[in-house]
Amino acid sequence: MKLSDIAQVIRSKNAGPRRLTLDIMFGSDADYHRVVQSPALGAENIGRLYRLPPEQVTIIPYPAGRAIKIVMARSIMAGDPGDYDVYGAQQHAPLLGIEV
Amino acid sequence: MTAAARIIAELRRTPRPIRLLGASGQLGYGIPAASFKAGIDRCPDLIGCDMGSIDIGPTYLGKGEMATSPEATRRDLRRVLLAARQLDIPLVIGTAGSAGAGPHLDATLAMLRDIARLDGLHFRMAAIRADIPRRLLRAAVRSGKVTSFDGMPALTEQDVTEAAHIVGQMGMGPFRKALESGIDVIVAGRACDTAIFASLPAVLGFPLGLAMHMAKIIECGSLCCVPGGRDPILAELDHDGFVLESMNPDRSATPTSVAAHSLYEQSDPFTMQEPDGTLDLTHARYQAVDNRRTRVSGATWRDAARPTIKLEGACKIGERAVLLCGSADPRFIGQCKALLPNVADLVRTLVCEELPMDYTLRFRVYGIDGVRMVVPENEPQPGEVFIMGECIAPTRERAAEVVRTCKQFLLHFGYPGRLSTAGNVAFPFTPPEVSLGPAYRFSVYHLLHVDDADSLFPVEIETT
């Protein structure tokens, strides 16, 4: 099953102009627990999708919100010349097709 | 007696829960009238509005201009001001004018004075400046009191000198000082959004962890609800927790939706650094009161040993002009990523005949890689693409020259296998070149370590 078929929210946004935060939220505890244990959501795999070394990717499970947070450095500071997404609101696309 | 003095005296005399209305997470984009009226009908003790953010990028801070339109901003300010004066409660506005530097604060104050004059309102207004003096900051750089974070290079004295505007994010101190000195309205420059709502509860002795957690949620209006939205939200805070309720009956603050809001634009959902300390949500609890309201408790607060002020500054990097066009030719689309650098080379030979290479020219190809930080390999070729050429040059004229030259030579650029010899691109309108004015980048995003943070943010009081 694809992540986009099971998650209720998959979004990205800046956490300050130098970091990107991606939130994956679920509609039930069962869905959350199913995905949170999957290696597909590990730093190794997420780093591969975003072409970053795994040590630059932080995965934070957040059971109270039935959510998983991913934090990574932006490859370019928000608003610098060459930036393509000042708010960082469209960098979630690589997550949609993850098989879980 | 001012609104702040009245509320503080009333709640000290007869302690009770305090009601705070989060009117807008971004004042100047319109406040829904029905849900705002519903909030006012609940007789809040304070109306708070956030007016800005760093998310909008460096240009507004650099130029000293608002992101919102003057007409909509004035309408929103009038709506919240009239309501606050009618109820005789404090109105607290943070990060005035989108970025909270001097010109943003001054423009917001001018609008409020104008509204006061036209509506015949008389009140005491505190203006809190957030601009950090250059001399002080250069001295702080020299003495190692400015540190980097999130991988930002070290700040130099030159960065400080060259920035168009530098602001610091103030915490609760200046707000508390203003509230305690008796005001009806506070308009702050760059400020932590939490300070807008947590300062009055702090003056009244409510637990800081709860007040901060509440502030963090209601500064975004009803975004913490399902469905999330921009309607005003009411929080009722007591000494053990707070209850959240959207003022739009179609939005529900549920335990999961409120808990999930702790993720929003934060890199850590459990601990949040503020200038005055750390908010810890590890033991936060979210319980449904009914199907539209949630009660939140359990957040704790640790005072910082020494205040830390987050600095934001933007410097001008040139003048920006863009070229807007598209293509539907499969042969051109298939080769365009390789062709565009060749077009840029050709442009350079033309515009640099008598002048040095003094500009940057880059292309984003929407449909291929205009949006994404990383693009998967072997994606199918799109049927159409949109191409944006962007030039940043020392002058407006130079940037225009580069994109205009680029337009003509991109249109007629020859390549192997070309069939469409009358033109490679479509223009949605002419002229397809647009001068966007000065371009900025964030040159300051650092931490300033100080002994007395409040002295950086002077409180000036005036009477309208």
C-alpha cells in the first residue's frame, strides 16, 4: 500500500528558513502504528528519496497527534536566489508513493 | 482607566479563568465577519492578532513593505480596534506590517491613528520597536555574543552594516511592561507570536507553560481544528489547563487535531525554544469537552538561564526581472534542460559585449523541475511546460536588458531536429518580461545572547 492511501495528511513546510519539516498524519491509531514501524519511514530511506545522508534526516514519532514528523535541512535557504519554494509547502511529493 | 489596567485589576480582585480571542494568524488577509462577531459576543478579556512571519521570505523585511494590501489591512485593523474599544479590552498586535521592522511598525501605527481619527476613538497605544541597533550588534559580533544555528554561516560586522533591516524577535518582557503601564492597544514590531497571548496571563500569574502552549495554538486562529481554517478561536485559560473553541460552528477542536497542531512549522513537537525559556509539551494532555471543544493541560515551562534573541535581517542583492513563457513542442521540451544553458551563454555574449558579466540568469521549467527539491529519474515527458527565466542584476535596467534579450533568443534558438522554426515558446501576454524590483536574501538569521533582552525593545506610549 502507498503512504498516500493510508495517511490523512502528508505536508511540508519550512521550520525557519533553513529547515524543512514534513508531517505525515493518520486517521486512526492502527494506521499510525502500522506505518511508524515501517523501515520505509526510516532516516535511511527518506534520505535516499531526498538525496541527503541519513544523519541529516530526523524522524520524530508523535503518537499524541497520530503523526510522524520528518525534519531536514533545506538545500537552499528560503528566498535565496535559486529557491523554488519559499514556504517549503510543496516538498512532500516524494513521500506520496512510499510503499508501506 | 485603560483597558489593560481594568482587566488586570478585575482579575486580581476576583480571580477567574481568562478568555483570549485569537482573531487572526495573519492580519490583513480578511477576518471572517460572522466568526469574529461570535468571538466578540463571548466577551473575551483580550483580542490578539499576529500580523507577520519569517515564512514570507526576505523581500518584505528588506524593502520595509507589507505583504498584505493596505485596504485589506486597514479593514482588518479597524474591525479588531472597534471591537476592542467597544468591549474596553486590550488589543495586542504582534509582528506589525508583515515583518515587524521600523517601516512596518510605522505604517501600522499610522493606519491605527487614522482609524482613530476618523472613528473618533481615544485610547493609549504602546508601540514596541524591534529594530536592533547596528552599533550594538557589531559590538556583539566582536565579543562573540552572536551565534549561528541551523547551519547558518557566522555573522560578520559587514553583514550587519549591509543589511537593509535587522529585527529581533521580542519575548514577553516588553509586552508585560506595556500592559503593566496601562494601555488599550499594543502594536509590536517583530515578536514571538506566543508573546501576543501569553503576556497578559503571565502578568496575572497564570502558569507559564499553559499560557505559552495556549498562545502557540491560538496565534494561528482555527488552524488547530478539523477542518482547519482562518476563523477566530477562543481560549479559556485557568490554572490547570485551557479550553479551545473555534468561533466557526463548522470547525471542531478535537484532541487529535489540537495535538497535531504542535507539529505545525515546528522542528520538534515536544519542546519549543522561546526567548524567555523552553516550552515542554512532553506531558501535554488533550481531552474532549464535547465534540467541538478540547481541554489541554500538562505543558510545563523552564525559564532560560539567559535570554536569547533570534535575529532576522535581509540585504539587497540586486534588481530582479523575469521572463514568462511556455512550450508545447515535444522536441523542444525533450531537450530544453540542455538547451537553456546554451541560450544563457548566447545572451551573455550579446549583453556582455561592453559590460562585465554582472548578473545571474537561471531558468525554472515547470512541468519538469520547477518546484521540487529532488526529481525522480525517468519521469514521463509532460505535454506542456512553463518556463520562467529569472535575472538578478545590479540595476533594474540591466535586469530588463538581460531578460528581454533572453526572450528573443529563446524564441528563435535553433537546435537539432527543430520543426517549429517560427518560435520555440508561447507568451501568455506581451510584454512577457516583468521587472519585479529589488531582490533580497536573508543575511542575518542568528542568535543574540544578552543579559537584558527587554532593553532592546523600547516601549513608547502615545494617546490618540
